[in-house]
Amino acid sequence: MQKAIERFCKTKNHGLFLVDMPTGAGKTYLTMKLIGSYIRGEILSDVKTIFYLTPLRKNVDDTYKDLLKEFKNDRELFDSTVLRVYANYECVLENFQEVESELKKSELRSKDSYKNLAKKIQMYKSRWINAETSNLYTRI
């Protein structure tokens, strides 16, 4: 797959591609290996930047950690070339409670937009917890 991705990157002037393979086929692992080779300058020398986008935070974290292990002897190169960014909604979900506690006496809390946001966050979190609990039971 890595050779196919390299060939594709060289033939497409925009360099965008979608890897659509079944779960367990090694997409995340092979992508991480490709990015590692790119960072070391072994492949795709004419490519300026690689963006690895995935809807799964787990894949972002796993790829980042695997790359970090791969570059344990060259942390400076890793730090100068790799940036991990999460989706905006995840930042809101993770930090809303902290911000909310700081707004106890603020007029913002009385606004409809604030109330709607708080309600949607609560609804999302309860759905996520229910989904995680359901997945836990199916894995046992």
C-alpha cells in the first residue's frame, strides 16, 4: 500500500487521496510508516507537507504516539515536523465544564445561545457515555 500511496502522490498535482480499506487492513500503521519515511527525507522529497486527517481521535493519538516512538532518538526532528491537532468540537467538549464554572455569575449564562450550547453538550456527552457503555458490553 505504501508504494501505491507514493505513486499516487507523485501523479496527482493536489496530492489528496482517500484510503478506503476495511478495519484491520493496516491503514493507520502504514500511514504512520509513510509519514515517518517522509519526515526522514526517504520518500516524497517534492512534497511540502503531509496532513493526516481522520474522524477518529484514537487514530490521531495512536499515530502520534507511534511516530514519537519511531523518533525517540531524534526528538528535535519530530518536534519540528509533527503537529497534532484535534477537532474544534473536542476542545469545546473537553473544556466546557471548566469555562462554565468560571461563568457562574456572568450574564452569558442567561443567554439562549449559552443555554442551547450547554444543553447540546450535555446531550452529546450522555449519548457518548451510552454508546461507550454499549460497546463495552459487546466487547466482553
